[in-house]
Amino acid sequence: MFCPKCEDEYQDGFSVCGRCNEPLVEQPNACKDDTPAILCTSNDSEEAYMIELLMRNYDIPVFKKTRGGEISIFVPSKMLDYAKEFLAPVPDDLPDTDDEFEALKKEREEKMERSDQLFLILLLFVGAVGLFAIGALIFSFF
């Protein structure tokens, strides 16, 4: 049984959502206009809850189905690829320590400083060329 408003799943025997006070239905809203697709499965209810919150935070309809301790998390099949992007692993090249983070930060600041310097040189060059062109134009009138 599912709440048509918040799409929470309830065990058989319940007839009203405890959060929304809505009468429960057999199928969740997420599947009315699209077939459900399994996003992932988990044996950890806290992990499944966090995934559910993550999906809802990005307006991805989600519902869970529990069988024998395994929790299946479903999303509309049209949104499956989009939803999977949020479950992608974190890149391995992220800094592990504060020292590595500070070194990376310093490196990026130095690159920004160099690009700022190059921009100023380019700006001065363009300005000098512009002044030369204006001077040549004025000189041509005399």
C-alpha cells in the first residue's frame, strides 16, 4: 500500500497515511504514467532512506519495496539514468587530508593568478594597439 501524496510505502493492514492522512492506494503515483525501474537494492534501511531522500530532493519520484530484508528502490524508467547520476561513486582523486586539500587550493589559486596576469597583459596589449590606431587615425588628418 502506498500514499498517493508522499508515496510512502505501508505494510498491508494500513489504510491511511500517517504523515498526510490520505487514504492509501495499491500502486504509487510514480508508476501511473511510467513503468517503474529498479534504481538499486539495499539491505540497510538507513541507506535506503538516504537514497530516497536524495531522489526526492531532486524531484525524482521514488518508492521502496521490501522483501525478505532486501529493499528495492524504484524510480520511473524515464528518469532512471538521471537518478543513477546521483548514485555515482565519488572520484578517487579527491584530497584525503587537509594538507592535500590546501595544496590543491594553493595550486588553483596560483593558476587563477597566472590567468589574471595573462588577462592584464592581453588587456594592456589591446589597449596599446587601440591607442596606436587612434593616434594613427588622428595623425592622418593633419
